[in-house]
Amino acid sequence: MPKTIGREDVRRLAAAGAQIVDVLPPEEYAHAHIAGAMSLPLKELTPELARARLDPNRPIVVYCYDPT
Amino acid sequence: MSPRAAWLLEALGFTDVSHYLGGISDWIGAALPIEGLLAEEATIGARARRDVTTCQLGDPVEGILERMGREAYAACFVLNDEGVLLGRIYRSDLRAGRGPRAADAMRPGPSTYRPDVTARDMLARMREHNLHTAPVTTSDGRLVGLVRRRDLVRAVEPEREGSSPKAS
């Protein structure tokens, strides 16, 4: 079950080498994203793309705009 | 959106997946590092002055007035232990005898602005409401600093800055 985390957890995980993944549309990512985050829009998140872009041995943090 | 992405990644076999509840809006609101177009635009978070006078609720007003006398700003911000902005004390309030503690002298709940507001938008707002300074806080209320209209003019309209000595 995915964990729900807050800002300080994200900072800690990012510093420890986690993969920070922005799942918003590309134009939203272009406007602003967490420094160092990669773009993997949810609508394009196929198994092939996920396996090609993500390291299964490192933690992953996904985010979108806000909790809504 | 991101909870669904997290569940999908787990279904694809990724075992250590977390979902950041606050998302980019929370991150930006906390003035944390971002990249993208917004990062290249002048924002008030980047322009806010950090060297403001601050105090805590229990501080005696005599010491505050003394410190404000040495510093450049006309107000002192009252913070709690977490750095959350609770109120503002003007030098004129202290000279008028408000006190004896910061809690007694402060004006609670000042209007605040988020760090990701662009300098251009904030300058327009300050002109509209005749503001010369405004506190900037994170989305959870922590003081980032004080943005000054004069600094925004310099950032947004550098050509005006030299020719408008009365602008503040």
C-alpha cells in the first residue's frame, strides 16, 4: 500500500536519493516542479515507460498539484 | 491524481512508493526549491528581506523598541517557537505605550502573501491597496520575510526606479 507523506518526508527521501516523480501534465511540469523531479504524466504512465524510467531499487515519491 | 499514480506503480511491481499529499502547491508555498518557468520569474519569496525584527509573545516591549531603533523596519513580527507569524507590532504602537509584553502590544493576524506570488502581481496589488511592505509566509504560516514595494519596483521596473525617488 503506498504511503502518504508530508513535505519533510519528501525532503528527507529526496536527500537520500529517492526518485521524485511529477505526474501532472507536461505543461504543468514545465511551469513549476520540485527541483530534481522527473516528469511522468499519469495519462502517459504505461508499464513500459515506468519500467524504463524508474529504478525499482530506489524509493519513489509521486506528487501532483495538491491534495484535491 | 498522485494517489492513483502511486497505486499504479505498486501494481506494476514497484515496492517502495509514497504519495506526497501536499503536492507542488504545498512545496512552492513553503518556498522550497523548484525548477521550471516559475523559477525563472521574480517572485516575492526570492525578494523578501529576511533581516526583519522578530520577537516572541512573552518578550517585554522595552527590548523590542530598543532593537527596532537599531534596525531599519517600522514593525516587529511576533512569532511562536515554530516561526509561525502571530502578529505585528508597529514602532508607533510601542511609543504609544502598548505593552508590557509583545502579546499585549501586537496587532494579530496580519495579511500575508505566499512566496510564489510573482513580483509583478504583488507590485500591482501593493499599488492598488497602497501598501509599502507586506509579510511573506509559507502555506503553514511560517514567516519568510518582508517584501518591500521599493524592491519590487527595482525588480519589475528597473527603468522607473532611478527616475522615481518618491516611490517606496
